[in-house]
Amino acid sequence: MKPLQANPTSGNSIWSTRIPRFGLGAAAALTLLFGGSLVAEQARADNVNGAWSPVTPWPLIPIHAVLLPDQRVLTYGSTELSGQTVQSGSFQYDVWDITAGLSGGHLTLPNVTATDLFCSSQLVLPGGGGVFIAGGDVWNASTTRVLNSANPNTNYFNFADNTLSRQNNMNRGRWYSTSIALPNGEVYIQGGSSGTDRPEVRQTNGAFRLLSNANTGGLDFMYPRNWVAPNGLIFGYDSNGKMYTVNPAGTGTYTLLPTTLTGSKGNDSSAAMYRPGRILQFGGNSNQAQIIDITGAAPVVTSTGNLALKRVLVNATVLADGRVLATGGSGVWNSLTGATNYAEIWNPSTGVWTKHATGDRTRLYHSMALLLPDASVMVGGGGANSPTSSLPQNNKNIEIYYPPYLYGPGGGLAARPTLTSVQSTLNIGETFPLDYGGSGPISRVALVKTGSVTHSWNMDQRFVEATFSVASGNRLMVQAPTRAADAPPGFYMLFALNPAGVPSVGKMVQIPVAGTPNPSVTPTLTPPGNRSGPAGTPVSLQLQATDPNLDELGYGASGLPPGLAVDPLSGLISGTPTTPGSFNVNVAASDGVNAANASFVWVITAIAPLVLEPLPAQNPRLAGSTATFTAAVSSAINPQYRWFFDDGTPETPWSSAPTIHHTFTAPGVYYVTLTVTDSRGQQQFSTTAVTVH
């Protein structure tokens, strides 16, 4: 795999060598993006309409498109034979390097697998390294038609060397199937003609397990809409609106649900999971839109705002801010009648659709839309279905839609936040640091799974909002998704948005298979218990805490007695209390987002000051005799004693012994001085005279 490195001259933007950050209208900005003159007059871009790029030629009709984690896009699905563009993935595929811009970066290679990949299903394998492709069509070597039947082949596109190779066959032929990643790293494959009766699972070793106990034969075969539900099961519905769940463990189980879709439905509609467990379904047989909530025991379907017009063969794309973009479609199936070339965006906060800038081409059957790391949307394809004068022509081209969040209110590109540092792997439940620059502060952090789209159906996209807190300066502590079913393993684009809603360029991160699907995320802090001690006595209290995800912990405390403080890194409370009283203390251990707290009472007692009794008078004595001196103290805390004998001998070092013996060797009058101190740092003095004969 190519290293996931940003353009060193760009600050993280994959387009920055072509897009200046300020002061351009849409036409000028797009000219710099793609070079040369615009092919059509462009409306001035702003944060209401957004803008479209010029139509850009593509080596083939991108009927299937997959965003790779190394900032490339794999497309396939059509080929040129005898001057005609035909629906066949037998001959070629294309890999486009996004960082090269639309003027280049294509690597178009021959398909040597003998598999027609047309109408297959595909996704980036959760463990990385390549793209899994399930089934497809059967090519009959004709330049005019294909058999429209299913093959059981699977193929693997290798990121490292761009090769496409055959792998193990499935148990069923599958044409128009759906493939999604499971929380355990396996791939669930359902539907497709010749495979309607039973789904199957690609295990992590590449072998296939038929779910013989899950009879899905009563469902339509065409690209079933499937997702991993919050409970870890597969939730889905078919073109007729029949809803079901599948448990993919072992030989599987299948449950047909009593709830059905009655509004928008059909294989020419589209859908997107815009929040974990919440699906927006729209288009197809009506201009209606519905929300399907699968967060509870049974799905709940409610109506939301209608689209402006009916959009048959529409594509749904989750944007970097969690809104849903509708592109393509028309009023009549695969016809230019009532064509809807404009972008339309649904806001989950309001349930309202809004119309935006209009693209150049009508995108109908075999079209696609894919969110890119710079938060724009690649829209392309349409055709390869025997076009006639009454049907849309083959679209060997794409356009880029730049959503309104990329522009300022007065026109021109908005200043964007930049992600300067973020780790490349995020484990379920952990917290991680994120450093940013550019146009801050940050008001939202989001993860969008890399998409895999075909036939109006993006089978791998989903959006997860992340909780975060400000650590310090331009560093955030971000909570990774806490449930494996909310963020199935694979690759995600991480976006940070500023208060104006402008997203950063996405950083590619990988979420691996979770060791624990639903880990606890809150640290555990051992309560210290009530404490007491005298003022003036040094204390040391070590807070004890652990984190279930092994996140690094920081510590805090409030209400501590004056003179005490907590080390935020080690959790050691230390110091010398100075003020007597009863203090309500709250201590906390935090991973930056989640915290554990404990409260206790700390009583600091008042004590009398150190008192040194006067040294008693000494009787006269002869030179050479030994005198004994004993200190008498009260209210002392760890007293220490030091003596000065005034006879030329050095002052003694500090000692904890209150009694000392000393020999005066010469006659004279000596003034013996005792100094006493204790743990509070207080000192007291006493002097007595000794006469030596």
C-alpha cells in the first residue's frame, strides 16, 4: 500500500497545489483545479449553492467505484468494443490517483481474470490490502449483448501492485448482490440472481460459509439494502420494501419483519445510514423520503421532508458534516424526462431538503457518487445499457460537486481547518489525541467510512459523530466509536469542522476488528476514603485508577485543603496543609473524554505551636567532666535538635535525640544554646550558662 501521506506543500489538502485558499469565485477556482478554460458558464459558488467542476473525461463508464485508503479510486464496469461502449467488466479497470488531480493520475489496466465484473458487489476488505469483488455478469464474447446471468467468481484487487486476481469461488453465482463488512472482519454477501435463496460469508481466511439456515428466497435479488445494525445483526430490506434481519453466525438465521416500506422504495431508490442505526431512504418510485430507525427492538419508519421532484435512479452520499446529498435521477426510469441534474441536500436536524447548484450531465442508470477525502463528491457514469436516441448517452466522464460547506458566504473558498496530527489506527472505545491548525476552533469531529458504490447503492458508507474535549491549545482528545456495530472495521475519513461548518480535508484512519465489541470506556478510580491529619504535616496520597482501553489517564482534584495539589500526570496529591478545617474533596481520573470521580472529606486539625521549655540551670563543674543536657518540648511534630556549646567545638548536626552529652575541656563560662524545629519548619531557642572550673 502506498503510504498515506499528505502533499508536503499543501497542509493536508489533496487539491492545494491547484486551489488557493482565498479570494476566488467558482469559475476561477475551478479553472485552477482542472486547468484550462471552463467548458460551460459556472454560477458563482457560495455557501448556499456550492459548485460543479467541468465535465471531465474518464477512461470508462465508472459503473462501480471504490474509494481506496491510499487516496485512489478504483472504477470498472464498461469497455469499448467495435466503437461501442458495452456493459462488461471483462476487459479493463481503472485506478485514479486523486492527488494527481482530474488532469491525470489514471492507470488503466487489462482484466486478465476472465471474470466479467459488471454488476458485482465490492468493498475494501476490513483488514486492508485490497478490494474484494463478488460475482458479476457472464460475458458471451459478443460486442452487442451480454447474458445478464450470474457468476460465482470472486476477485481481489491488490493495492500494492494494482493487480486483479481470481480467488475462491462462492457457493452461489451472484449478479447484483450486496457485500458489507461484519464486526468480526468477515464479509456478508446477500442476493444477486442465482444467489437469492441463501446468503454467505467470506471468512477472514478467504473461504466461504453458506448460511444454509437463512432462507432469503422470498426477497428480491437486486442489491438488497443491508447494514450492520446496532445489535450486531444484519438489518435490510429489498426492492419491494420487505424488511428482515439475518444473524450471520454459524449457518445463519433469517427473520422476516412485519414492518415494510410503503413510501419511497425500489432498486432505483437510494439510502444512507446517516447516523448509527438511522437510515435515510428516498427516491425511486416517489419524491418521498423516510427515516428508518433500527436502534430499538423493532424498526420504526417515519416520514421526513420530500424532495423537490421525483428522482428515479438517484444516488445518496453522506457528506462530511453528516447531511445527505442526492445527485442524479429523473422523473422516468432511465429517461431524460424530468431530469434532476441539481444537487439536493437533506439536513437531519430539520428534515428539510434544499436545492443547490446544477451539474452539466444527467446521471441515471449505472451512475455513481462518492465522497472524496477533500469533502467534495465525485459524480459520474450513466449509460452502457444500449443507449438509443430516446435514452441518455454513455457517460465516460465525471463531475466533481463541491458542497456549500467549502465556500464562504461572499463567494470563494472558505478557510479550512487542517489536521496536523492524528494516529492512523483507532481502536473501538479508545480516546486519542488530535492536533489541528488552520481555521479553528473545532466544533465537530466525524468519521465517514470509505464508500463503495454501484447502481444507486453505496454499500459501505456510514457516518459516526465523535465526542471530544479540548485538551490544551490546538489539541483535542477524541472518543473513538464505542460500539463495534456502529463502526464496522475498515477505513474511515476523519473530518474536523469549525463553527462555520467548514470541514478539514479528511485523514484516512483504520478501525480494526474490536477485541471487545462493546467495551467499557469509563476509567475506574478507587475512592481514597475520608482522611484527616494535622495542619503543618506533609502528606502524600496516590490516586489509583485504571482504564479499560489502556488509554493514558490524567488526574484532577477540587476542594483540596490549602497547601495541597495534585500532579495531573501521576495522580499524586502532596504538600503541607496550612489551614485547619473540613474540606469536601472531589478527585477525577480522565482519558480526556470519559472521567471517573470520587468524593471524600479531608479534615485538617489545628495543633498548638511548637513549645520548647527553658533549659535548666547547670551546676558548676570541673574541666574535663561530662555534662548532660536534655530538651523538653511539647506540641512538636517530628522534632529535631541542634546544640551549640560555645567552647570552640562546631555546632552539632540535626538529631531526633533530645538528650546529648558534652565534655568541656577548659575552665570558663560557656553559653549553651539549643535550637529545636519540627515538620512545620518552626524553630525555638533556649540558652543556659555553664561555669567550668
